[in-house]
Amino acid sequence: MSDAPLGRLRERLGEIADLRAAADLLHWDQEVNMPPKAAAGRGRQLATVAALAHRMFTDAEMGEFLKELQDGAHALAPDDAALVNVTAYDYVRATKLPETFVHTFAEETSKAYEAWVKAREISSFPAFQPHLETLLELLKKKADLLGYEGSPYNALLDEYERGMRIEQLEAIFAELAPKQAALVERLVNATHPPDTTWTRRDWPESRQWDLTVRILSDMGYDFEAGRQDKSVHPFTTSFGLHDVRVTTRFDAKDPFSAVSSSMHEGGHALYDQGFQEQDARTPLAEGASVGIHESQSRMWENMIGRSLPFWKHYRPLLNEFFPDVPPHVSAEDVYRTVNCVKPSLIRVEADECTYNLHVIMRFEIELALIEERMVVAEIPEVWSAKMKEYLGIAVPNDAQGCLQDIHWSLGSMGYFPSYALGNLYAAQIFERILEDIPDLWGRIESGRFYPLLHWLREHVHRHGRRKLATEMIRDITGAEPMCAPYLRYLETKYGELYGV
Amino acid sequence: MSDAPLGRLRERLGEIADLRAAADLLHWDQEVNMPPKAAAGRGRQLATVAALAHRMFTDAEMGEFLKELQDGAHALAPDDAALVNVTAYDYVRATKLPETFVHTFAEETSKAYEAWVKAREISSFPAFQPHLETLLELLKKKADLLGYEGSPYNALLDEYERGMRIEQLEAIFAELAPKQAALVERLVNATHPPDTTWTRRDWPESRQWDLTVRILSDMGYDFEAGRQDKSVHPFTTSFGLHDVRVTTRFDAKDPFSAVSSSMHEGGHALYDQGFQEQDARTPLAEGASVGIHESQSRMWENMIGRSLPFWKHYRPLLNEFFPDVPPHVSAEDVYRTVNCVKPSLIRVEADECTYNLHVIMRFEIELALIEERMVVAEIPEVWSAKMKEYLGIAVPNDAQGCLQDIHWSLGSMGYFPSYALGNLYAAQIFERILEDIPDLWGRIESGRFYPLLHWLREHVHRHGRRKLATEMIRDITGAEPMCAPYLRYLETKYGELYGV
């Protein structure tokens, strides 16, 4: 009878995972398939299913199973201990939020999201402002309910990057931001910008589709356990280890947009397809953190998908999909094309060199909001000032400025840093991969991605949530999260590309 | 405070509707999108969500709301009284089945379904037989748990055709079967079979797709509140009034197969899109019965979609989609083509004249099984005998015989009669429609389906589950369900077509 509570815990977690999968499918369908008039009804369905999953997870019985398992009376195998540990962490966090709070938060974010969509359409921050003010109060309340040391932002950060502290983050970004801004400035003033005139042709969507499917297959993405669809905002979603789906989008003038998007989501998807079968339907079958998840997407998208060896392999294949690409276009031409650096207004369209700067300014703003060092009404002004400072460009309107991202409208603060951390983690991990697989670039050049995937499966994917992000980085690299490897990577790559 | 229990009842029913919509989406996705390796996980998700919905619906609190509302202390408006009445009926039925029984039933049907898929592949009834024997025992147990008067089959029939009694059904079928069999025999021996040689050409799938979308739109199906997809077995599913989806399938040699399939599902979908907004997320927003639902699909598919006026309208349009259909092919040629009568092995491919015979023999078999007048092992033999008797054809193997239908593998007995009832209801209703809209055929010939849809909305759709099937038929026609109108319809139409 000693493993009875463990068995019941697993059973309950399985049911909750099933319910969350249903919610995820409702969401995936909303983005991919849903007819327009269904929006209101779908909102209610999502709210109901999410509330039920929350209710099941925070049920007192769950607490009893966990308490009994943590009491030490049960000798737990390491995997079981990890499951209990992770579940207990989530349980404590979830039960700190009363159901009335969760309900109010869901209602207000639903209203805020609708207001944000409309405000962005008319490019008017004031139309969104009162909603964001309400959400900010709720987020501060949430931090209080969850409890924290130091900044209340730490409480929010834990949701995405458990264990990361604001002090550590600020130190990393304080080093990263000026160095990356300085690099961007050098590149913008460089005399060797890449020639991209050869891309001025039609890139039929169906061929772009075929190319992305080919690349995803080559990467090792299992189409028998997933699928690709189109959506306005590309995303990855998992309904379980054997159903991990990606979406992408197409630009008729630029096939590399779809390639990047598919490889980015493919990186996420390989992670989700790489958890262990024994962890299925448990919280162990999740990424170590949002930042680690992002490290996988950014590694495939940028370090691999924007590398010269990658395009040495795919340049000849490009003509299979687009027969009229002229023979004189070399792998190097493609490589230069996909690595244009140009400060721009929109984060999700930003190149590798400018991307973190978009993220860091959002982090600084949301931190100041949570720490009550600024108010919501000041956002547009601060946004413009930071865009000028970090990227040297002027913000023409709110839609292309502070209204561009969905996150705040969903009540997400503490998420943005993960994007930058993802880049840093990726670079730290990648330096180690190059040590472990000295011929990695040779393999990539011959289209063999398996050694890389195998390494990632072994050192990152299979662990699921057994390790925190910082533990994983430490185990792989022997160091703390840091920005030096990423800066080395950028400076080497773009120094050569731009001759600076 | 007097409407408090009503408000709470509606709230609870809304949550249950949301959960069922999630289950329906899991199922729709399984048929339309799901990657193959996801099958096992999806099965668990469906089981979990269905069990949760059952648990919520059978919760004691639900019984208390209903009891309080039925006690008469609350003066209920007619719509509220209808809601309470329908919900109480479902509640009493659902609570008669203990959760352990529901769970066992779900598990065994899941196994039986898998066994059926494999058995059909290898065309071996013995591979399915033990599972069907288990399910039959469970179905008899279910009838006992539900309680019944007369035959235990009545208890099962109530799930699909509430209020219909086996005595009434047997009387109708006893009249229908021999008359319809005799008609088929006359037609098969007729000297004027239709010439369909003109259809021997390629019918590109993308054009078939466009044609079905055009027809669905013309019928009044709202693509802003639904969508069409492809699936192996066409079906309609509803996630709420504003998201009712159909699927269809294509035969490269025969565009009329897709037209029929889309119109059939379109008929179901128009019903589901036609419930009242105020009934959304309640059990009132459902069909009166499976038979009434089928009357809508069969009416659009056959009475409209296989009529001469319909093809007088669409014959010229056919060339918009298939430019090389020769001009000499007339509306009458198409009309004759889509109304070929030919006894065949497969129910879902059967023509209008033979269809009910397929259904009635299944009904006779399942009735005999439930009433213990035959055993499962005898099914193949009885199947062959009945196919010979009713349709005059020999059954070559189990796959094309008693293994062709999914229903029994899902633990559904009592469902088949609804298909035949649907045809009968459709004909009864249609006679009344022709009285109310004397120029109906003129409207159809000019492509105006709105008068028909409007009539159906008014007399059938908007009532949802406020009336039982028999009440609805009585209100519309002043008569009980009967087969005379359907036989009149068949004899007139096919007598003229075949000159018999």
C-alpha cells in the first residue's frame, strides 16, 4: 500500500494534464481554425476548462497526497521525488491564489485583451490604459499573495523563470545592453551592408510551405507526432508527447521569414517531443523554464538556421523549391541576406543583434511599473525614449510602439526577460556543444542535424522539469547564466559579416 | 432570490456545455487534424473530459437545484420550465448509471472500437465477436439500470428517440420493409436504367470543394459560424450555436458523392445553427431527437439535393466548376444520374430506395440480441440471410457485411432506427411544407432556399428540445409518425424516373 498516494497523485495529475490539453486544443483551434462568430463562446469554454483544471489542481486532496509523500514515510525513487517536488512547488503557488482572485484575474485579462486588440487597431494607448492599470494592480496583488523577497517582480518572474532573481537579471542586462547597443551602432554604420536585391522575386506560398516542411523533417521534428499549420502569430503547442504542433506564417516577398518562423517553433517542438515517455501527463513533461524553452527555439532559428554551413547545405536545395533562383546566388549570399542587421520598431521582426534590446526595454518598463517607480500613463513616453536610446529610432505611433505585444494584455509581466535569457542560454549551451561535437558544422553542412538533436535530447530535453534553468546551465557549462558567450557569438559572426 | 436556483442551474449547465464542447473539439480534431501517434493520448483526454462532464452533471447539487425548481415554489416562465423538464429527464437517466458502470462501459467500448478497426481490416467477425459480446452484456445491464416497460430495447431507444416505443417502431417497419423491398425489386427489373456514361471524366477535388462550398452557402449555412473540412467519415459537430462544423469527402470519379455528403451534413448543421440564442449552453440547444436531426440531413440531401428543380438550377452552374461537362448533358440527365437505384452492400453508400432496408435489418438484429432471441456469434449468418431477403444480394465477407458500421463498436444499440425514422419524418414534414409553400419547387429551381430554411427554422430548428419527436411531428402534420408519406414520395419519384 506504500505507493498508493503516489499512484493517486499520478492519476490526478494525468486527469489535469488531459484537461489542460483540452484547453490547449481550444486555444490552438482558436488561432488556426475557428470561425469568427465563435469567439465569444470560445472565450467562455477556455475560461471554464482553465478554471476546472485550476480547481482540480488546488483541491485539498492533492495537498494531502503531497503532504503524505513529502512526510518521508515513503521511500521515493529519484524520478518520483522529482515529480513530487515539482508538483508541490506548483501546488503551493497555485493555492496561494484564492479562486475569487483567479476568476477576477481571468475576467479582467479577457476584457483587457479585447481592449488591447481594439486599441492597437486604432493605435491609441489611452484606449488600453485603464485596463492595463487594473491588470497592474492585480499583478501587484498577485505578487503579494505569492510572497517574495526583495522586489515583488521576483514573485512574477518565478512563474516563467523559477529561481532567477531580479538582482542577477539586472546585473546581466546591465552588461549586455550597452555592449549590444554599441555593436548595433557599429554594424549600422558599416560600409558592407549585404546585397539582397536577388530576393526581389515571387516566392509562392505552397513552395515555401514545402521548404519549411522539409527543413522541419530534416531537423528531426516528427510529423507523425505533430503537424504544421498557418496562423497569424506563429506558436507551438503540445497536447502531449505525441502531439506537438507548430504554426508558421508566410511572406510572399521573403521565404526566409517562414523558414525562421518554422525553425523557431520547430526548436520549441523538438523540446516538447523530447520529454520522456514515463513523464507523460505529469508536470515533469514541461520545459525547465520559459528561458530554456526559448534557448531551444533561438538556437535552431539563429545559431543553426542563420549559419553559413546551414545555407551551404540548403542553397542547392533552394532551387528544388524555387527553380528560378539564379545560379550565381551563393550560399554566402543567402547567409548575408538572412543576417541583415537593421534596427526596427517591431520586436518579433527584429534581427539577432537588436532583439535583446527590445526585450530589455520592456523588462525595464514592467519592472518599474511593478516597483511603482513609474505609472502606466507614462509608458508611451518611456517607450519612445528607450527606443531612441537603445536602437536609435523614433516611434511613429502606439500600434508600432507600446501596443505591439500581446503579453501585458494577458496579464503577463515577468515573461519578457525569458526571451533574452533564451538567447544567452542558447549561446552558453552552444559553446559546450561545439566542444562535445567538434565537427558539428561539418555535420550541419551535410544536412545531418541528428548529432545536435541527440545532444539536446540528452542534456536538455529529457530532463523536463527535473532541473531549474540555472541548474541546467550550471550542469552543462559549469557556470552561472551570463552574457559573455552570446556577445562573443554576435561579435564574431557579425564582425566577419559586416567587416567591423 | 426566487430565481437563484435557476440562475445556478443555468450557470452549471453552461460549464457542462463548455466541457462537452471541449470533448467535441477533441473528437473533431481527432477525425480532421490529429497526427497518428497521438491516438492513445487523445483517447485518454476524451475519456477524462467526458467523465468530468458526467460527474459535474450528476452532482448531487444539480439534483437539488432541479428538485427545488420542480417543487412548484418557483413560478417558471415556459422556456425555463422546458429547460428544467429536459434537464431533469437527462439527470434522472444519467444518475441511474453509477460512475463505475460508466467507466467500465467507456473502457470496454474503447477496446471494442480498436478491435473493430482491426477486425474490419482483416475482415474477420470472430476477431470482434468477444468484444461485442461484452458490450451486449453491458448494454443489457444498462437497460436494467435505466429501467423500462416491455422490451429492454425501449430503454436504449430513449437515448436517441425519447418517447418512441418498440411496439410503434415495429408496426411502422413491418409496413415499410416489404413495400420498400417490393419497390426496389420493380426498379431493379425496370427497362429504363439511367445512362451515366457522361460522368466518366476527371472531377478535380479542388473544384468539387468549391462546388460544395457554393451549395452550402446557397443553402444558408453560415461559414462565419462554421467551416467545412475533409474527413474519412463525414460528420457534423457543434461547439455552440456559432461554431457548427461539417466535414465531407471526395470521390475523384463522382462529384455527386461530395455534394450529397456536404448537403447531408449541411442539413444537420443548419439545424444546429438554428437554435435560439437564449438556449445557448443549455440542453435545449439540441435536436429534438436523433431521428428529427436525421430528417433535416436527409431532406436536404435527398428531397432537395436529388430533385429535378435543384439540378435545373445547378446544371448551368456545374460548368463554372467543371468547364468540360458537355452541353448536351441536361438537368434531367444529372437528375437521373444522382437517383440510380442499385442494391449494394454498404449502408452509407446506399441510394434512397434501398437505404431503409439496410437500417431495418440492423434494427432487427440488435433488437433480437437485446431481447436474447439470438446470440452475437450468429450475426454474420443472419446478416447474409437478411441482405438476401431484403436486397437480393450476397455478402462476400464480414468487412462489407456485419463489420461495416461503427455503431456497435461504440456500444450504440438503439441508434439505427433513427436513420429510417429520419427519412419518414422528412417525408411527413415535407408534405406539409409543400402545402405551406406551394411554389417551393419554383423557388428551388431559381436557387432560393431561404423559404425552406425559414420554414424549418420556424417549425423545427428553433424549438430545440422543447418538443419530443412525436410531438413535433404531431404539431406539424397532425399525425403520428408513419411511413405512408415516405412510400408515396419514393413511389412517385422513382415510378416516374424508372417508368414503372
